[in-house]
Amino acid sequence: MKNDPIERFRQMGDQELESREVDLRDQLFRLRFQMSMGQSESIKKLRQLRKDIARVKTLVRERARQAAASSASRGR
């Protein structure tokens, strides 16, 4: 299924998503470092990591907007 990665991230809690983003960023940093040293040529992995980071950030933003919308509707 095309949306498998996003569904996997949707099942995670807020704390898990934040820790996953940190982990993904760390992996991206290490991969970029390896590529600059000529140790790795994994362009596919680099692209996948960037897409996963974007997915996680999108979900965090969606949840924040939903929380803000629900708190605003309760305040009225």
C-alpha cells in the first residue's frame, strides 16, 4: 500500500513521533557525513529519510492544529 509509512507514523503517540524525528535527523546527519567521506552512496536511503522526516513533521503539525481547534471551540 502506498500510504503504509504514514499509517505507521499515525499509530505513534506524540512523544514517540518527537523521538522518531530526532532519530531520523540523526540518521540523516550520519548518512550525509558518510557520503561526504565517500563511504556511502545511498541516495535512496537519503531520500527516504528526508521523506520520513517530512511525514513526521506533517503529523505533528496536524495534531497541533487539531488540538488548537478543539481548545478554541471549547472556549466559546
